[in-house]
Amino acid sequence: MAPADSVAADSTDVVAYFCNRDTMEYRFMATKKDINGNDTVWRSAYAIDFMLCITDSTADGYRMEYVATDFVRMDTISADAQALMHQRVFERIKGKKLVFQLSEVGEVLAFVNWSDIRDDVIQGIFTAYNEFYPKIPGLEELVPKGQLMGIVSQSYQTEEGLMEWFKEIELLFNAHGRSYAPMTETEDEGSDTEFPSSSMVVAGLEKTGNDGDKDAEFDDDYYVMAETETRLKGDDIKTFFLSKGAVLGEGNMLSKTIAELHADDIADKEVVVDDGYYLHLFFNGWPKSMESRNEEIIGDAKTVEDRSVDWLSRSWNNF
């Protein structure tokens, strides 16, 4: 939902006005939890601190460096594969400079030195798997480690694949270069590859001052918020849960097991999938905070995956 005290605008353009040597520090947090009534079970939780610095600014765009600086995980979660993988990768790339090319409006055009850290990502994930598999009895039978490692090795052999690993960069900059109306609502009837859904996008300026929004710090700070709801029934539920393991290939045991776990849901229940994207930006186009949330709701039970990035420090106009 839009901030209550937002100021409407004809359109909101997400455009970068970065300067050479602009520096931002951020914290990326990723969590996953299951909620059933009043009970909450945490499945994954970790955080990565990183720094972004503009090292070149021209009429054609920007060159930006990313440096990972710290990692924290919730140690009370005994079997957290996601946190373990990201921790082992972090240990290999900490302090290394990852270089990205941005357009003149802040779109990510290229991961310039992706090949320099390709092996760090792959080997970090392999190390995590070797640690994680012995902790989960029966996991080898469900998803053979060798098969999964082969998929990982193949997935991160390209620039596009490596970009998928650094979700924090995609989440911060994927709205740059786009223009948003104050409010847009759409209904999608679905297709052979997409489920029916309804979406709403809201964008505008934030107010400062005593009666302003808590997220606004400067005049002309602004936001973009998008929410999509998908309701699944009958065979669509089975298709949805089968797709969760599709990365392992058609007919794999993980897909079948996930579908079997939700056999009762397929029969007579409805699954609601809510996706939300909430982005707040400074007046100059630097992201201030963002959240990407996915909720799968079945009756009183739901699974919530949340990814957020918040700024920690800023240094601008360092001429």
C-alpha cells in the first residue's frame, strides 16, 4: 500500500543522478519462515553487509563497484542451507571488488568481471553442500548431491547466472529506467505458462516535515510499490508445487515429494500466492530501502520469504 501522506505525481521516473565516488553501504537480509496460527518456525535467516561505490561517471553511464564486508546468520537454525551457502561464498569473495556497468539512468547493463568470481561462487556452494548433506538423513536419496552440484556448476558458468546469485543488486536497481503512473491495476486471466493474477502498482513522492512519511528524508524522495495476488485451485495447485523442483529436471523426486505433501490442498483447498515489491529511493535515485516478499497461504498456514535491503551509510558529491 502507498504511504498515507504521499504526494501524488503525474508519473514517477526512476532515474539515477549519481556522482563519481558516491558511496553507499547497505545490509541485505533474507528470511524464510512457516507460520501456522500462532506458531512460527524459522527456516532460514542471514544478512550480508556490502558497499557500493561509483568509480566512473560519464554521459553514457556509470561504473559501480560492489564489495561484501560482513555476514551474519541466525545460529539457532540448525539446518539452514541458504545461509550456509551464502556464508561459504561470502568467505571467498569478502573484500573483492565486483564491477557492474550501469546505464545513464541506472539500469544494470553488465556484470563486468563476473568470470573472476565464478569459481568462488561455485566452490563456496559445493563446500556448503558437503557440510549440509550429512546433517539431513535421506536427503541424498531425495536429491542426489552429485546431481545438484552438476546443476549448480552449469547454472553459474555465465554472466547471467552469476547475476542471479547477487539478488541484492537486481532488487536495488531493477526499477531504474522505468516510469510509473500514480496507480495501475491489472487483471491477468493467465495462459498456458502463467497463472491468473491481479496486480497493483503505486508510485509517488514522499512528504518531509512533521506530518510527513517516516521514510522520507529529503524533498523529492519517492517510492514504487507493487503487489500481485495469485489464487490457485485444483490442478493449478499441483502444477505450482511441481514447478518448485523443476530446476532438477522433469520427474525428479523433490517435485513429486513437494506435490505429495500438498495432496490435500490439491483436492479442495485454495492456495493464495502474494508477491510484494516495495522500493524507497532518495531524490537522486540511490535506493534507500527495498523489500521483496513472497507469501504462500493455505488456510491458516503460510510460508513467508522476505528479502530486504536497507541503507547503513551514505557519502555523496565527493568531488
